[in-house]
Amino acid sequence: MVQIVRWSIRYDMRMPDLGGRSRAAQYAAALEQIAWADRHGRPTVFIPEHHGTSDGYLPSPLTMSAATAACTSRATILPCLVPTLRDPFAVAEDLAVLDLISGGRTEVLLVAGYLRREFAMFGVEFDKRGSIFEDKIAVIRRLLTGDTVTYQGRTGQITPLPVQRPPKMILGGSSLASARRAAVLGDGYWPAVSAPRLQQIYLTLCDQAGRRAGFIPPPTIQAIFVAEDPEREWTRIGPSVLHDMNEYRKYSASTPGASLYAHQTLDTIADVRKTGMYLVVTPAECVELAMSLLPEQGLPLHPLIGGLDPDIGWSSLELFANRVLPELGE
């Protein structure tokens, strides 16, 4: 069963403008905030990946996840991996060690990938990514249960084995194939876009196979900031949020398919605000919002979005801890 996430905190480590700060300091701030979040509740720490970006998007989520495991004791650690680009034996080994370090607090979101330049960088055929993805997922799952596996003429098993055998493997995507794939190969399904047809196909196939479904509604809100004065806060976070959204727009434009960002017009901070995907709310509004969301969706925090100054992120986190979490039973 996929864990219900009441609140999550995300780190993708974009940093387009150093502004006199260092990337090393930004990483240190991220780990400090993650440890803080762990002390204040049981969040899910979401750690995604992209490669070769101009703004330094995190390319190694399993390394960051291991650091997260080392500085937390309660948080669920959820790296988002593109196994299509990776050796499945190495992925399984890294996930096993991560699960051991975290004491069984690891889940993983697996996606096929959608950027051609990343596939070219790793020497993987983009047009065959669906079948490659399915093959590698099957191999990774078997390795994490302790099986000896043969893949492309190579035979092996991993040691040591993880605490969970295997950790929860949630599959993401936005196509009909992704829904079918998740029903057969995954422990849950997290579609990238809201599409009732995808949900119905997934649930129907799980029912036909006698498998427990783990459907996670796609997030309509990408990030929430808490502030006493939301208008003032928008002037501080707006440029970072605008960068974040426009970079995802570029990614979406490079590959046809469904995307939250594909049809957005995002020239100004006002354009970002109109989408409703990024919110700045008062503590009372945040509590009200939490009560209106499905429990599986939860409240997504993104305190270093777009290379945001950590001091700004901290102000939101402190308000969240002091004025929101007590109302949610944390």
C-alpha cells in the first residue's frame, strides 16, 4: 500500500543565479532543512533528477537520498529515478544500500524519462524507452528480492539486500502505457497529469490481476509557501518560481505529450500566479487548504525552489511548523 503523504518537501537543487552564494552552501542548507523537517513531523522528502541542465538540476538523486537518510530518522525518502538511463544492477545496489541506511524508509518513483538530450547523453535509444524501462524495472524488482538475474547476457545478484524486499516501487507517467505498466509492474501509480481515463485503466487492470491498487492523484499544486503577507512574499519568491515553471515548459516543449506546463503562458510573475500551481498563503489559509485536499495529495513544500535564498525558504518553513502543523495533528 502506498503511504499517504500529509506533507512533503522537495529538493531538485536548481540554482540558475548564484548571486554570490555557492552550490555547496545551497546543498548544506537543503540538508539542514530536511533534518529540520524530520524533527517536526513525518514528511516525505521528494528528490527528482535531470541531467546536463544549465541551472544545475540535481543529477544524482540516490546520492542526495543517502545524505537525507543519514540526517533523518522518521521521514519517508522518495527519490524519483529514470532507470531507463541507468544500469539496473547498479540501481538495485544503490537502492538496497539506501534502504539499509534509512532503516526501511525508502520508496522510489520510477519514470521512463522524456528528454531526448538526456537519452543521447547516456547512449540510450529514446524511441525504445518504453520497452527498456519495463525490462529494467522487472530486473530491479527481482534483484531487490534477492533473485539471481540474467540481463543482456550478464548474470548476477546484489548483496547486501535491503530492509524491504523490495522497497515500494511507484511508477509515474502520463500515457496509457504508463497506466498499464503500473498495474503490472508497480506498487502504485502516480500519473503526471489529471486524466480520469488513466486512473480507470490502472484500477481496472489492478482489479483484473487481483493486485492491490496504489493510485496517487496527480498534484495540481506544485508548491506552497506560507507567509504573513503573501503579496510581499510573492515579490521575493516570484523570480525563482517563474524560472522553475519556464524551465519545465522548455522540457515539455521538447517532447510531445501531456504536461502540466505545456500550454501555459508564463512571461510574468502574474502569469505564474494565475495558474494556481504555486501558492503563497497565510497560515490559516494553509490549514484550510490542507483540509480540502485528498489525504494522498498532501501539502507540497519547495523551500529552495529555483535557487531561492535559504533565508526566504526558512521563513516559510518556520511559519508552517509553528502555525500549520499543530492544526494538522503533527
